[in-house]
Amino acid sequence: MSQTETAAPDAPAARGKPALTLYLADPRGFCAGVVRAIEIVELALKKWGAPVYVRHEIVHNRHVVEELRSKGAVFVEELDECPDDRPVIFSAHGVPKAVPAEAARREMLYVDATCPLVSKVHIEAERHAARGRQIVMIGHAGHPETVGTMGQLPVGEVVLVETVEDVARLEPRDPETLAYITQTTLSVDDTAEIVRALVARFPQILGPTKEDICYATTNRQEAVKEMAPHIDALLVVGAPNSSNSRRLVEVGRAAGCGYAMLVQTAADIDWRAIEGVASVGISAGASAPEVLVQGVVEAFEARFECHIERVVSAEENVAFKVPRVLREPA
């Protein structure tokens, strides 16, 4: 491991509890884009009062969504569910260009909470298209980020691949004028395999000048890889519809974890499945709040005499500003 911090010395099991080592991945949980998106909703509620409408879940976590709903946020799937006279916020995953265009046509007050690292991919796509290149997007069909990114350009200008097999079936308009972009929350290793297949089949294809998979996704996957050889089981705190959380489970399994499972809260832990283990790793997707992680830790501490170690793969100090409209007085 790059760095392991011991929270307490090894101690024998006490009060009849079995001993267990808990490895806590660091970094884990909220990334800068998620922090910014949540802050945007909270500031909008403070500035304009409730209700504030949010198109799609602001981030993929039920706890976060319910907390914001209790403060006056109303979550909808489409813009036509929003009244013209209340603010609407677009989620951190990004939206097709048609959405803000329609909001502008209706003269709605809207705030775009798209993560700046997702916006970076949108800009890349537009620049490639302006140079006459058709774009291959590596991503997951139907995911809001993929839908939003592909929706930056007319239909047919961006084609989606999810697997190496998809690359083999790809029939581009012109194999000599291609570029590729990726969803920001993919498995680093799986994406690299798909990129290799693209380059092998289309040697002239252009890639991003800087990796599209975001720093937070990469760092959280690295922490799981580092702890994997030391643990008998891995629990990832996150939502089932969270791409980066699901990728952490896959990365753990690929790195050798015999048991890797996604849990939304401590209530989802299958204690029978981890009976008899000596060490458990805990991580959390980029949209999972720390309070849920601590709930999982406390659930283990109630059942085991826990020795906690922190696995550090990177130090994060990234922060994104909220839009100017929310920094100005009402």
C-alpha cells in the first residue's frame, strides 16, 4: 500500500466479540463535483425559497436526494414536469443541449450543476465535431452522463461503445476522421482495454489530451486495488444506479476480493456472507455521504472488536466554484 495509517494498536477480542481489521479507503465518498452540485441546490433554496425543481437526481444517492427533498427540492425526470415560474437545476451528470435550450425558450430560471469535469468532455466533443471528426464515446448506454454528452451534438455525430466487442462491430462514417471520449466514471482498466482496441482498429483515432475518467474515480479505484490483497471482503457504500460505485465493486473483484458487495446503508450488509472473515475493506462511491460510511463502521464495531486501518492512495484538495448567479445577492 502507498500509505497505511493505523488508528489503534492490535488488541485481542474483548467482551466475546471476534477480532476484525477494517481497512478504510481514502479517498472515498464525495468528490468535488458532487459537493458543488449539492451546494447548488442548497444555495438555490436559500436564495429563491422552496420549491426548487431538479431535473433528474442531483447525484445518484437516495440519502442525498431525500435530504434535499426535505428542504424543498422537487425531483423530476423531464423539464415538462417543471412550472415556468420556479427555478430548475440540471443534475451533476449533465444534460443534452436541447434541455437548456428549451428552458431558455420558456424563459425559465435555470442553473446548470453539471460537474466541470463532465463539461470538459462536452467541450472536447464539440471541438472534435467542429474539425469534422465523428466521435466514439466509451460509456454505458442510458446513463445520464452518456445521454447528456451524446446530446451535445446532432444524432449520429457520437456513437457509443460499451465493450471491446462493440469496437469490432463499429462502422464509422470515415475511419480516418475519428476521435474518442469517455464517460468520467468508468473502470480505468476496462476503459484502457477498449481504447487499445479502438487504436488497433483505427490507428488515426484521436484521444483526449487529458484523461476523461475523472480524478475521483481513478483515486477511489486505486485505493480499492491497494487494499484488495489484504482483505477477505469488500463493501462499497453507494447507490445501485451510481456508475462509479458499481465500478468500485467490479475493481475489487478483479483485484482478487472473493466477496465484494454494494450496500446503500449498514442495513444492507449480509452478515452471514462475511461470517468468519478476518478483514474487511470499506470504500464509498463519489456520491455517497460520509455519514453512511460511518454507519457501516459503527455496525461492524457493534459486532466485532475492530482494528481500523486507513489506506491512502491520494490526497484530494479539488474544489469547484458554484455558478455566479448563486454567489450574487438575491
